[in-house]
Amino acid sequence: MSETDNGADPRNSRPSRTAGSLRTPPSAPPAPPAPPTRRGVLAAGAGAGAAALLGITGATTTAKAAQAAAAPAPAAPTAPADLAPYASYWFPDSLPHGAPGPGITWRSLKQWTPESDQDLAYNTATVPLAPRFTPVPPSPGARGGQARISSLVSFGPTARNPSQGSATADHYALTHWAYLDELVFWGGSSGEGLVLAPNAPVVDAAHRNGVPVLGNVFLPPVAYGGDLQWTRDLVQRDPLGRFPIAEKLVLVARTYGFDGWFVNAETDGGDSSLAARMREFLRALRTAGAPYGLRITWYDAMNSTGRVGWQGALNQLNQEFFEDRAGRVADSMFVDFRWTGQTLASSGALADRLGRSRHELWAALDVESGGWDSGVRWDAIIPRDRAHVVSFGFYRPEWTRNHLTDRSPGAFHRADDRFWTGESLDPAHPAPEGTWRAPATAVADRSTVTALPFACAFNTGHGERWFEDGEVTSDTPWNHLGLQDRLPGRRWAVETSGARPSVTLDFAKAWRGGSSLLVSGGLSAPAVVGLHCTRLPLTGSAALELVHASEAGAVTVEVGVATREPAAPGGPVPYTWLRTRAPGSGQGAWRTSRIGLSALAGKTAYGLAIRITAQGNRAVSWRLGALSVRDDTARRRPAAPGALTVDASAQQDGKASVRLSWRRAAGPVRHYELYRLLPDGTRRFLGGTCGTALYLPAVTRAGREPAAAFEVRAVDELYAASAPAGTKLPWV
């Protein structure tokens, strides 16, 4: 993927990591010769990502997003004014000298207040952090209670990173949340801002899957525009001895709805006094955030001398930023890339002596340039023959998207599945290990599916069109991770005595959202596809429902419900098999199968699966569009949202950019969906969000209509929609 500068100011340049060296764009100030270690890689990659794309779906064109990695970024939709909300970023207090580059706004966090934040409604996450559990792993190599995984991801640039998705399917739509314990919203640069708050779609998707999300505090090396004054700004005290920036960081996280901060102090030139002040700042940040469950991860850069000296270890020089004599300072530490097997072993031993878990240490793995071809000394972190030494953290796993020439959603998910699951694409049957040790082969998956009702339409949070009840209601590509479903964590655990079919998330056809589950290939024997691991209490009125379609080859479909777990990792899942009723007519047509679960009343469902048997041993193509488990009692539609309002708009030549908001609906709401009502009676999907505000970048006048009509509906966990709230925008 090509990189872009945010203006001519060299402080906005983003060097990227190549194999064993740093590459600096010509416009950037020359960097010192790269050492043979991985020193400074966090600075090198800060803020790199896709070029900004305005808004969310709303255009009525059918233009596809650019697929080639070398292609220029798509132009922003033509609109009369840029009212687009963007993810927030700040400097701690003082601003750089000069003027910001195009599209960049310099802001002081010390001066920020929620009341002054015009984009607050667009950047606020609303999905609470879900509790999760660890099921019995699908293979003996995957372990629970040992190593965990952190991930530093750049979802977009620092400046002009859309708050609510954009009109392209070319997006890093992370779905393998089951293996993550922490996500860091990576970015920042000396020419844009150093403190980044994650945008709401990322937080909402992560929280739905039980993964906390951290904002980023990045104090860059001097070679990349760092200024020690910004470090002093961060740790300043007021006349009462308080740390005002620590209090603002807590306020931002609470207001925006995310879970804490990754603190990366790489600006050299300090002394022991500054280091002591930094430790006091971290303690103040942790103390202020603790009542709200906020957490801190410290990056191994600044040490107790105040200088930047990457240790590649937890040792006496950086221990006080992790744990000091008074107790816990940071919740975890991201250990710099220069670690060795010996330094990780000694780090784990020191954590033990401090009374801390060794798995609160993340050994950094740079996968930005090489992905699954990266050379990793796996046995130093997660050996197969003994207990895991420490945890590990991926730096820039969005390589799975960025390295592709074909960046269609299907191609991305094939690459992402291989990264997380391994070459076999089956966590229950790992391929013989080569140089890559896929997370699914070593770390147990987790799940949040613990209560009824539960539903999944296999929506990944991006797509080339939007479907409702199997029909296309928008042909515009889109991405918005907040609309993503809780997908099966094990992709894909398949049991068969015959040829293994292909199991993929497919984007050509869907029941709801942008994708469906596709099972295809020759079936010489029944094939069991594991779906969700669950802890669902079943009642006498519980029912399971499938929406599915057979496109080629007649099949028999059964549903498996496990009422106990396997006896050991890798053991067979004891499913109770329930056959669906005879399928409806029409080749390729969606049909709904309902199965009562009253025979299992009083039991707990520990897992769900489907078993497909081909009639006549023919090749099949079968789709699962939706799966739900619920109490089959009378249900009310969700309550309607209130007072849909046009908050701001601008018009020019039959186009309008629009900001809309509404009052939250009473009762539980999964998300909201916004539609355009066209003069011919057509209802076109424009976008969705978990919050109560949405931006439309380019609404086009339909013929000579006097006003553009909009409606918003609340959608519940089973995808039932409320009555609409409506409004109109008169054309001028």
C-alpha cells in the first residue's frame, strides 16, 4: 500500500518499516542510519494507514473502491461543504510552531471539553464492554490462561480519519476478536497530533466481542519531529500538584467510551527528574481511571534515567513504569522489538518476583512488512513443550489488507483468516507448522455469547452492497465496524470423513448486511461446520432459526446444539443433532427453518454447529444468511427513536452534505439504520451506527423533488426494526 503525507510539512511524514531498516519519504528530514535492531519501529509506523475517505454510504453511484494497492486514494465525494466528522487527536498542551498542513487541525488536549467538541456525538462509542469466557480449545496446542495477544492497528491516518466508516469496502475489517486481549488504536505524528482517541466503530465492534480498546499517546523521537516540551506538557503539574493532562485523558476515555491509554514516550533528552515525573503521571492517570475500569499499557522506551533506551525486556531500568515500591503503575508493558529469548525469560522471572503476571508483558512482533513471513522466534514466547514465557503483541497486523493487490473483501478475509488461523484455515486441524505460528494454534479463543436473544447474520462490517431480507437496498460499497456481527471465533472448524468443503465469508449475496457464510465444494460425506461457542441457558420456549439458501446441489441440513463441552482440548464436541424441516421451493431462494428447543429445556447450549449432507454426493453451494436463538414468545418491536433532526447541511448544485441526529430509543437497541425515501417509493439504505448521529457526505436530489426525505429506525438484537422517525431537507 502506498503511503501519503498530510501536507508539505515534513513533520507529517510517516516512515514505514521495511525488512530490517527504516524507509523515510524524501520530504522527511533525514533519519540517522538504522541500527541492526528493531529500535524505533513504533515511531516509524506511527499514524500510517489508508488515505482518508469522507463519510459513510449515501452516494447513489455504483462505483467500486479501488482494488490495486498502488492505485491513488479515491477522491472524496463531491459535496458543497465538508461537514464530515473525524476521529479526534490532540497535542498535550502547546502546539507546534508554524501552521498545520492541509486537512490538519492542531488542538490542545488541555483546552478540550466535551461541551466544545462538535464531533462528540459521532465519536462516542455506546456498546458496553461484554464479559467473555474461554471454551475448551479446539486443538491441544491452544492454551487458555497463558499467553495473551495485544494488537497495535492503524485503521486510518491521524488527521481526516472518518468517525463513522466510509463509502468503500476496502477497509481493515478485523473480525478475529476471539484471540485478542487488547487493541491499541495506533497513530500520531509530530505534524498532526500525539494523542489519539479511537473512533466509535472500532470500539463498538471490539466491545461487542469483549476486547478493550486503548487510545494512543505518542511522543515521537527527535528524528521524527519529537520535541521534549511535549513530554513536559504531558506530565505538567498544576499549582495544587495535580496532573491536568492525566485528568483530561480520563475524561476523554470516559466521554468517548473506550478503555484506557497506550503511553509511548520516545522523545530523548530527558533526565531522571523527568522520568520520576513520568512515573508519577502514570500513577495519577491510573488512580483517576481506576474507578472507571481504565487501563494503561506502557511502551518500553523511556527508562529511569529519563533517556530513551529500548531495553527489549522488563528490567531494573524500566521496572518502575510497570511496578514500583508503592505497587502497580501500568497494567501491562509492551516490550520493545529487540528482545531475545534470554531477556524474555528474565522479564517473566522479574514479573513473578514483583507479584505480577508474566502475561502482562507483551513481546513486540513486527508484522507490518512481512505478515506471516515475518521471522519470529516463537519458542522464546510461546513454546510448545513448556509453559508460555510471556504474552505477545502484533505491530500492524493490518498487513493482511495492505499487502494485497486484490483488496476486495473476500480476498482480505482469506488473507486475514490465514494470518490468525494458519494455512489449514481450520483451528481444529492445524497444518504442519512452518515459520508462522498462527495465534489459533497457541492461544485459546474467547466468546461473549452468553444470553438470549442471540443472532448473527455473518456481517463483517464492510461490503460491496447492503442487503435486507436478501434484497439489495444499497449498491454502494461501505464499511462501518460498529455494524459487525459477533462472528464465530473458530474459522472454520470442520469435521468430515470425506473431502473438506470450502467455508468462507462471501460478499456476493447476503440475507442482511454485506456478507453471508458460504459452504461449497464436493461433499462425499456429511460435513460439520462449527459455529459459535456459547453459554446460552435454554428454556421450554427456546427456538433456533436458520435463514439459508441452496444454490447448487440438494442438501440436508441439521443443526447441532452441544449441551456439554468436550472432555479435553481437541476432543469431539458432543452435539445433539436436530433436523430442519423440508426446505422451501426455488433454487437459490432464501428460506427460513425454525427448530424448537423445548427438549433441551433447563440445559445450557455450549456450542452451535450445522451439518450438511449432499444428496447424491454432488458438489454443493450452500449459504447461511442468519442464525438466531431466542425465547419463542410474543415480542414487541423495538421502540422508535425520537426527533430525527437535520443539525447542519450545505447545498450546491443538487447535492447536500448533511448532519443528522435523533433521540435514543427506549429499551435495548443494537444499532440504528438511516434510509432515504425516494419519490418513487423506494427506500434506500444510507448507513447505520450504534450512536445517535450520522453524517451523509453527498445526498443527491432525485429529479425535481422538493425535499429529501429521511427516516431512522432502531434495530434490536434479532434485527427487528422499529417504526421510523422521519424528517425532510428542503432543496434550495
